Amino acid sequence: MTDKNKDYILNIRVSKETYEKVKDMAKENSESVSALIRKVIKDSEEILGDIFPRKDRWDDIKTFSTEKAARDIVCEKTGKKIKKGSPVVVGQTSSGKRYYFAPGHEPR
């Protein structure tokens, strides 16, 4: 079996009142509590994804500059090594966080 098809177990704690409501709703729909909760999670994920689109990892970058790598570093986008002394594109956020990219691989 591959991870793609593997089920994972998620344990959550709820009040007795909430559990009874969920159990009753599942019974009304002739399904298990687990099946109902899986549907709720799937539907919520779709709805929230529409309301709160996933932010790109680098959306908060305000400026880019080209610098010389002072040490070996890894490109944030490709995961490839950038050797010390090589040109590197630095993306900086307004809070001062810096991301390092191989030239030509910075986010657009």
C-alpha cells in the first residue's frame, strides 16, 4: 500500500453535547460518525480555500537584490546548493526575513 492510499487516524476531543449532536446527525443520514466528520472536513477545506486562498510562500517579499553568497546556501525554490562566492538573489520582507534564490529562480 502506498502513502497515497493510506488512511491516517485523527483524534479530537469534543464535549459530550457536541458528540451527541454529531452522532445523531450521522444516524439521521445513515452513516458513521467517521464518514460524517470526513465529509465535514472535506467540505470545510473547499469552502475555506475559496474564502482564504492559500498564500504563496513568498508573497510577503518586498524587495529583491543580487548579492554574492558569503557561504554555501540552498536556493529556497529549487533546493539546489548555491556555492560561496556565487551570485544569489535575495528577497527581503518588510519584517527583515530574507529568502535566497539562485539567479533566474526568484518568484515572479
